[in-house]
Amino acid sequence: MSAGIVAYGAYLPRHRLTATDVAAARAGTGGGRGERRVAAFDEDALTMAVEAGRLVRRLDGEPPAAVVVSTTNPPYAGKNNATAAHAALGLPEEVPAYDLGGSYRSALGLLGTAAPGTLLLAADLTVGRPGAPDELDRGDAAAALLLGPAEQAAVRVVEHVTVTEEFLDHWRAPGSPFAVQWEERFAAERYLSLLDRVLARLTTTSVDHVVVSSPGARVARAAARKAARYGPVRDLAGVGHAGAADPLLRLGAALDGAEPGQSILLLVLADGCDALVLRCTDRLPGARATPTVSRQLAAARPVNYLDYLAWRGLLDRAGPRRPDPAVTSGPASARNRGWKFGMAASRCTACGTVQAPPQRVCVRCGAVDRAAPVPLSEAGASIRTFSVDRLAFSLDPPVVATVVDFDGGGRLEMELADPDPDRLRVGARVRMAFRRRHSSGGVHNYAWKATLEEETGD
């Protein structure tokens, strides 16, 4: 491996769907067991990738050398999705951005070949067929790794054994929202044979943590039993298989609980089998992002099954008699992309006033063209006032309009994402969230919203 892991982070959407919710909506039938994580109606693979990337910061403050987005469910086909993530993260124009996708194994391949300085973002929005036994086996999530020189790494890959073999297991036809799963017993036979070959070539005999990632629940359980001889197996319940993000997400959860000097065996069974042995260094504590995976799991909010189906376009609900959203305009987005995607406001260099959106003429002192950009996406903010609209159409009602004051200056009217009216109050702390406002004609309108910070009780 040409680079180690310098920093990492993971993003889990706030909503969860449980078997109890599914059974209640289906009069006690269908839905499988357990629970899964669910992206909100205004989230997709791109917005979740951005949220994961925002958690990862270089210790020296320099931008990454490149950004790569891996997903099997991109918002656009034939267009580079990573450029929008590049813009939302406020990266310089000389930093390249590329897409990498098509399979659950894609991100893992880059982990072993990317140059130091690469920011790897993996995210997926996965949909199970309603009523299928594996409906809750899938989940929505994102993970991010910042790769760097081995001497600066918090985690190093010390061994990598891989085998590749072609056979049908999980796949999705272009244009279909649902992945197809072959009969599990056949997949288990093939995968466990591959696993035996990989483990036979592995020179490592024991580790402190074992992590298993596979889109098939039966395969994952069988592989975990085989790998238990190397060390304790760490499970990640409550998420589901997160597609292209799954290996990195489960690795991140294991790293959250690991200590410097410990080792991790990561087994990935998807279109082949990979075994990576990783060693944690003394830099691990400084590489962790907050919130951790476990903290995000604890902050889950339930979602009604019918709401979930409507969010995924699987249930056509009648909306209120309101005008449709305005048509999204690519040229209009280009005119203010620094503000729209990067949330770069302006600070008057004459009097210091922050203005959002950015202005050429200062509203306080009248200075013209004396403004410097100031990003607000990472700035803390508080609600100054708000309004709850229970008549306006939303897939997640009610619609909450807020006016927020940013720490350090700036005031802006913003929509509230993931609204929770019971927690609304003047002075409540919010953070910025990159979301999809609406889509029209196959064009997606991305914008920043405010969202309430989680109450930790600390």
C-alpha cells in the first residue's frame, strides 16, 4: 500500500427503520428482522459523502491532493458526481475530483492504490424490495478516509491478501432501484471457499479485532464464525449493509474502539474476497472524527414505514394543492456556485461585517468590492426565530423556516432539515447540512440547510 490512513470519519443519517415498524404497517407480515439506517427524503449518496468528508480534516490544514467519491447509486450517470462534493467541501480548483463506482468493492480497491493525500468518500443509498426478507439488511451511510504518507499514518496496512472470482451474488440492473440477491446458500458456498483460500495465505495468526463486510447476511455470519479464531469479531448492528461504504464504515467503527498498537483484520466478501490486516499507531486518537459511529447510532430517530416508502418514491402520496417547485437551472447554479455549494459568504474588509449571501456593497459601511470570502458551512449558529408551517408540502412535514445567527457574524433565513418541532426554541444550536432541495427534469438542486445539533447530555 502506498499510503496509510491519516484520518477517518463516518456519517449515519438520523432515521432508523425497525422490523416492528414494518410489521405494523404490513399487518404483521413481511419486513424481515432487525433494523436499518435510513437517509432522509432530501439526502442521497452525494450529500452523505459530503457529510462524511466534512468530518475529516488534515492536521496541517492543507486541502487533500484529490477527492474520489465511490458509490453504486450516484445521483447522476454520465456526469462526475465528485465535482459537487468538491464544491461543497470548498476545495481549491486545482484539486482533482473523480468518481469511482459500480460495485461494493470499489472503495476497497482505491484504498490499496491511491496516492498519499487522497480523500476517499464512499456512500450509498440502498433500497430493499418492500416485503422481501432482506429489506432491513440494507442501510444508508457514508464513510471517509484521508490517506497520507506511511510515516504520518494513524493506521497502516501490514498485509493484504485477495482473490477474485466471477459469479452472481448481488447485482442491480441499470434503472432499477432494487438490488437482486441470488439464493444465499449458493453464494455462501462460493464465498466460504474463497475465504478459506484467503485465510490459508494470510501470515497473520491473531489480531485484536475482526471486521466482516458482505452484502449477504448469511455469508457474513458464516465468515465471522470462521474468522473468530483470529480474534473477537466486532458487529455493527442497526445499520444494515451500506453498499460501497460498508467496508469503510465497519472499519471506522472498529477504529473508534481500538487502541494504539492494536491490529484489525478486515474481511470483505463482495465479488471476491479481501483480507486486510491493519495496525494502529500512536496517531490514532488524533485521527478520530466526532461524532463517533456509536454516538450516531445512539442518536437514531424512528421513521414511519409509509413515510420511508414515500421518501424512496415507492409510495405515491397526494400532496397539497400548491405550485410545483421552480425548475432547477444549471446556468443559474453556476453563477453563484461559491455560495450555493461552498456556502462562502463575504466579510467586508473595511468594517468586518459578514453578509450572507455575499454582497458587493457592504450593508453597513457602503464599501464597494471590498469583501473577502468567509465559509459558513463549518460555523456554529443559533436560531434567532422560526416559523412552523404545517400546510406547505413536504415529504417530512412540517416545514420549518428559521433565521439563524452565525458565530462570528452573519444572519440567514434557512430551512430546517430533519425537523423536530418539540425541540425548537429560540437560541437552539444548529449546524449546517448539505441536502438536496428538489429535483426537476433530472437536475438536482443541492443547497445548505440548518439542522438541530444532537443533545448529548455532556
